[in-house]
Amino acid sequence: MKNIFFLAIAFSLFACGKKEVSQGKVDETVAVRLAPVETMVMPRNILASGVVGSASEARLGFKIGGIIEKIYVEEGQNVVQGQLLARLNMTEIAAQVAQSQEGFAKAERDLGRVRNLYADSVATKEQVQNAQTAFSVAQQNTKIATFNQSFAEIRASMTGKIVKKLMNEGEVVGAGTPVFFVVANTANDWVVNVGLADRDWARLKIGDKAKINLDAYPEQTFEGKITQLAETADPQTGTFEAEIRLVPPQGVKLAAGLLAAVELMPAEEKAQTVIPIAALVESNGRNGVVYTVDSQQIVQKLNVKLAYLVGEKIVVAQGLENVKNVITAGSPYLSAGEKVIVQQ
């Protein structure tokens, strides 16, 4: 902040001094006015920008690899939870299930035979234990094959929209490879994600309100509230992410990626020391100078630390402890230690 001397206009409203001629002498005592040092909550909203997204999104793929036989949806299509989206060619998968079932049946027969031989004292206890282990392994293999068979298809994990179809029919897909990118798109699923400086992040809490303006709807202002605050900074940007829940009015269409300007409103702000901007004589960055008077109406110079400007008032972070008043009108013409006249 550069040195501030624009207060001269305000000070011109008051006499810079009161000159009275009495018996040939001129009294040049400066007349000043005081303003109280106030303690109040100063609302200071936070401005940020971000993009609209979905609170719930998923990259859906097959649990096992194979050849995609059929895709039932198109990119941009709305889907409901549980809807069948795609399935693999079942030839190999069905063969694996049948193979595991045959192995399980054999292990079951072998176990029964060894138990009978053990009862006739022909087989050893170790052979019975080995047969029991083989039976258990075959049983678990059957469970695995059957389970994998049930996941040879993709079903929608939520009600939403297919934002991106990443693979097509006939392609070979690996286990876990995303095939669809799905986002929830109900009225309660839209959010705006913004990056915040640490000093702004520290002032906010979950539940604080927000006003949101979208480039797509320049004439409308949407209401929102903070639903998440990141506990760690983004390593690339150094900012802390905040998620603002956006509930659009009936009939307003939203999409992931819309640009948003957000005004965040901290609900709880601590009381600050506040003085009129007219009291500030000098400033350099966050350092400033103001004047006050003592009980004898002698000028005292005070060095203060400035926080921020709100309208016609300045929030002072340090330097006005136990000070009740500061000089406003007349301060540019003062020096520390001189006597003044306080006007009401």
C-alpha cells in the first residue's frame, strides 16, 4: 500500500488551525477531531473461481480381462443404478467355471475314497489330510471362477450420465481397465471445486454459505454451501481445495466443466480493531501511522500494523491496544508532542 495522502480532501472540511488574535498575539494551535477506536466483526467475503463437477463419479471396468462382446450404452446417455452397460465374451469364462467345477468334483471323490481306505487301515492319515486340502483348494477355485463370472459384465454403480466411453466392442480389455467414466447428475450431486490460499482456507468451515455465478447463466446467481475442506494442500498448486454444493433451481441444466465464480461467506469472524480510513496519516505496505491525544491534549504518534481495508474503514492488527480514540480531521498537519484543540 502506497503512502496515503488522499485524506486531504476530507480534512479540508475542517479548519487546519484556530487563529485568534488577542492583544496582538496569534494562537496557532491546531484544531482536530477524534474518532473512536472500535471493535467489531468486519465481514470480508472470499472470491474464488472453479469448475462445476459431480460429487459422485466412477470409472467403471471389468474385474477380469477378456474381449468386450457387447456395449449397451452410448456416450452422453443417462443411466440408472444397476443398469447393464457392457459384458465380456463368456466363452473362456464359462470354460474356466466348468473346469473348476470338474476339479472340485474330482477332489470330492478323491477325498471320499481316501477316507474309506483310511477306515480300512489302507491309507495313512497324511493321505487323508492331503486329500482334504486338495478338496478345499478345489472348492475355493470354484468360488473364484463363479465370482469372476458374475463380474464379466459392467453395471452402473449410480444414477447418472456416461461422460466418456473409453473402449468399444471387440477390444481386448484388461482387469480393472476403465471402460466408462460415469458422473452422478441428480440435483443434489453438483459441486464446484475451488482452490484457496491458506489464509482464506483457515477462515472457512463446513456449512459456510456461498454465492455462485456461472458463465453459462450470466443473469443468475446460485446458492451453495461448503461441504468439504481439504486437509492438505495440492502439491502442484499449493492451494487448499474446497467443495461447494450447488443445488440448481428447477429447470436449470448443468454439466461437468462449467466455469464458476464463487463468493464464499465465512459465518464466524472474530472481532477486529477498526478505525476510519481518515485517521491513517502514512502507510507503507502493512505499516501505518496514526495520531491520538493524551489527557492533556498532547499529540501522540502511533505506529500500527494494518490488516485490510473494508469500505471506509481499516482493520488494524496491532498498535492500538488500550487506545480509545484516534485523530481524523487535522492529522496531516500534526507533529508528536504538540498541543491541539479537540473539536466536538
